[in-house]
Amino acid sequence: MVNAAMIQSNEPIKLVIGMQYVVGKDIPKGVYKATANSGHGDFIVYGQSGENKVNIILGENNVSEQEFVAEEGDTIFTAVDTTLTPVN
């Protein structure tokens, strides 16, 4: 598992399939572009109160990336090999 304190704010973050990540604990808050590295699968971001902020299938129907805002306390789940790239 990655750790937010160990990640530089400008470096890409690789997410492991099937894991949940908490923004502020596992990854830093910020604006990211989520990119499917291979295949396709669910990419979901839940807000702190549980609402869906992002719910897409990355890598399917020409959807290879999704830009989103990751806020403190959000939860990210991915079912596809994904890289988060900070957007400046």
C-alpha cells in the first residue's frame, strides 16, 4: 500500500487492482487524471459521506482516462490497472 506522506505531489501513483485508497492517508489530495494502463474495469471515487463522485469503466468504449478532484477523506476503488497522474 502506498502512503501519502511518502509520495511527491507531482509523481504518478500506480493503484493495485481491488484495493481501496483513502485520500489524505494513502494518496495526497489534489486533481488527478486516472488512466487505465491495460484492460478495463470499474474506477470509483466515493466522497467522505459515501456519495459517488466518479463511477466509470476505465478502458472501455474509448474511456481510457478520467480527470477528478481527490479531496481529504474520499475513497478510491479500482478494478483495473490504473495510474493516477497529478494535474497541474
